[in-house]
Amino acid sequence: MIDETIITELSKRHGYYNFNALIEYMQNSGYTYQDRGLRGPLAIATLNGVLLDMSMINRYGDRLVYFIILHETAHMKRIGRMGKETMLSNLSLEDFKEFCNHIFVEEIFADRYACVLFYHFNKHRYYWSETQQLNLKQRQEQYEPIARMYYGKIQNDENKYNEMIKHFIIE
């Protein structure tokens, strides 16, 4: 299920990149995409689907918007493959370094997935240098303070996870 506002806004972007193919891919994915105001990120993949802040996303160019949606969809695929329990467990790791490594692996996967599908749909490369580049030690060190904000919060508890996600949503 995709909120109509998302389809409408993405349909307006019919220039250089194939947004019709992206919309079709989203519809066929079986995932939920909801338009929600968010504090901080432009989009978040959750246990229940992808949240996209279209009012903020519309301020960015087509290339980045396309990539972000593919990136978040990659997270959904991983959640589906891992299962809810494993995901919650990985987000509840007690050792901070292990926790960060899990985050880095997931983000690198999502970036690579998005790069591959970006090319598949558009026949244009989305260069690795345009991603978060969390394979680089320096980028990991820059990302660690962000990861620390979420470290220890979930504790294998879906309710605590949902509460954390609610803090991002602007009601």
C-alpha cells in the first residue's frame, strides 16, 4: 500500500529518471509506504513499512529521492528476510561496537542495493561516492554518535522499538 500523496508527488517527477518504474516497483513490493512528517530523516524503514516525509523530500532533486526510496526498500527486504525477532535482537546488541557494526553492514547493504537498482531502472550509475560510504573508517567514526543515540533503547522489546519510531513522527 502506498499513500496517494506519495504516488502523486513521485508521478510529477517524470523527467530524466524513470519514476513510473519506481512507483510500479514500490507497488509490487508488498511493503507499505506512508507519507508522514518526520523529525530529522527524510525517510525511515520500520517493522511496519517505510515512512517518507514528502514535504521534505520534495525539496531534493530527483536523483537523491529515487535513491532514498530504493535504500529504504532495501532495509524492508532485509527486515523481511531476517524476521522481526532477529532485527530487534540486532538492534539490541549489548556491545556498542557490535551494535555499530550491525548498523554499518545494514547501511552498506542498503546503499549497494539502491545503487544496483538505480542502474537497473535508469541505466545511469549512482556512484558509491554519492552514498554514505560507511565502508570507510572515517565515515564510520562520524556516524557513531548518531548510532549512540539509539544504542540500548530497544532491549528486544517491540513496544520500545515502536516508541522510539514514534519520536521521529510529527503528529
